[in-house]
Amino acid sequence: MRYHLDRGAVSAEPLPDDTAGVVQLVDDAQGCEKFVQRVLEFRDGRSRARADDDADEVLFVLSGAGTVELGGRKVPVKPSVGLFVGRGTRWAVDADGGLELLSVLVRDPEPEAAGASGIVDLGAEERRSATAARQFTLGVTPAVGCASVTQFIGFIPPGRAPDHYHHYDEVLYVLESEGVLHIGGEEAPLHPGVCVHLPARLVHSLENGGRGEMRVLGVFRPAGSPAEAYYPDGTPAVYPDPAADSEES
């Protein structure tokens, strides 16, 4: 399936004069024009400083620990922390034994202040409701300083949601559990390390085949709410409003 890629099928390419290797995942080869999704694998020690003058970068700590020097400040990081690096902002990693970052480069980003950056712990954020009993926590968003995208963790209960689509372009990375991706009568397996590119208005469904929650890390553009979804006939997908329920009870 063209929208599906398994990290396990891609080898890391070492960067010269650096502690990092790059696992290239989603880019033009998968028809993704808005993003480049990759995993950065940092070995123990300090990396070289880096900056991208043409793209914003949205990061998520997959594993390990260390410190990220971002825009002149040192930030301790751990799994589930999200980072925003505005274009032209220099950053470096000091890994404590090793650190894996999921990176999404945002091409042609919206204008931001020079040196823009931000950090948020998605693991500490409050869960919000989405469609089909799904929930999410927000990470890097315009509120953090990134005008172009929304980063989130999605929590998918066992079972299959109805087919739906979004008005935004999205890249996903499976963090936990196993299941099936359904698109146009085709199926592809989902498990940790699988990434998915979902162009705007592509009808799809993610099925969680496990007993516990499936967790996925998503980044989409334009920024907005992960709860926004539409059924194939264009009808907005709706979800229960906990506040409304409590008012009625």
C-alpha cells in the first residue's frame, strides 16, 4: 500500500561528523509534499549543532533520555516530550546513553518569529474526546508557537472506527499495539514503527486489533483539531460531549 511504510524495512544512514543516524520514512517517494517524516537515532554524547533554514521541525521523543539545546536554552527530554524547532533555529542533542526522536520536517512553513521554539510534554496533557470513543492529547500546536501544524497522540480503543476522512494532510507513526489500516478495500498491518501518510480527503479507517489502547503520534497541516472528521458522504463525524452529558444528568 503506497500510504504505509514499516520502519523495520528501512536502515539508518549515519550522518558524517555526528552522533546521529537518520531513518528516512515518508517523503516525496510516498507522494507526501508537505512533510518529511524520519527517525533520528542519537548515540551517547553530544551531537553537532544543526538548523534548517527552509523548514520547521516538529520532534517527539520515542525513547531514551538526554538534553536538547534549543534556541540557546538547555531542555531535559524524556519519552512523550514534543519539541518545536522553527526554521533557522539551531539545536543540538546531548544523549544520555542514546536518544530516538521522531522528526517531521514541515516544508514552506507559515511565518513565525525568528528563533521560534517550544516544548510540551504530551504525556502530561489532558485527554480530549474525538470520534468513535477515541481520545487525544495535544503537543506542538500554534499555542506553542508553531503556526503550521498540530502534533498529537491519538488513543484508539479496540475495534474499527467507521470510514472517514479529514480536510488536513497527516502523517502518523504507531507507538503501541497492533491493528490494520483500511483504505479503498486494501489492508495493511499496523504495529509499533509503522508510519502512514494520509492525504487530505482520503477515506480511511484504523482498526485496533489488540485488547488495550493503540497509541499513534500524528502531525497534520493545516493546524486544527484532531477531532475534526467527516464520513464518506461529507457528513461531519460527531462525538459525545462530556460537558453536555454532565449537564443533562
